[in-house]
Amino acid sequence: MSKPRTNASYLSGIPELLVLSLLARRPMYGYELIKAIKASTRNELEFGEGCIYPILHRLEAEGQLSSREEMARGRSRLVYSVTSSGRKQLAERVSSWERVATAVNDSLRWGDHEQPAMA
């Protein structure tokens, strides 16, 4: 049985967070980044070129990424790096993600027999 492609609506913003996080560790080109996302999430998240390349282009246009052209095996490719603005955005996104993840985990762990307090 094949695993479904990752594009659930609750993943909104997650690809950008992963792109910034992985590129903050080291510069990468697009396809390398796609493989790194899959590997770093233990194959739980997989985003294709149609998702990642538009994100790379948008983040670069917003000044969060920069790119440089590199030759590899006679072909040109763009290698992306996070800018100082991108590092700031990453810190904000990580903080926001941690708050949301904690809130969701708290709600999921709420006992079946317990009722949340109503205001």
C-alpha cells in the first residue's frame, strides 16, 4: 500500500518552517532540500517540487533566502541560504509552532472523562 502524498490542510505553513529550518543548518539546492525534508521527518512528510520550488522563490523574493548559482556535472543549479531576515522569521515561526503543538497535544491528551472548564 503506498503512502499518500503529504498535503493535508493542517500542514499549512509547515513546508516553509522546514525549508527555513533545514537551510539555516546548511545551504542546499532544491532537490537536495526535498530529500532532506523527507529524511529529517523520518519519511512522514514528503513535499514535491511543485510545493517546494514556489516556496523557495517566494522566500527569496521576500528576502528570507538568498541563492547562488553553482555548476554540478555540467549543469547549473541554485543553492539557497537563509538570510538574517530569514533567521528572524524562523525563530518567530518556531516559537509559534511550539505554542500550537503544545496546545494541540494538551487537547489530545485531555481525558475522555474530563470536561474542559467553561468560562
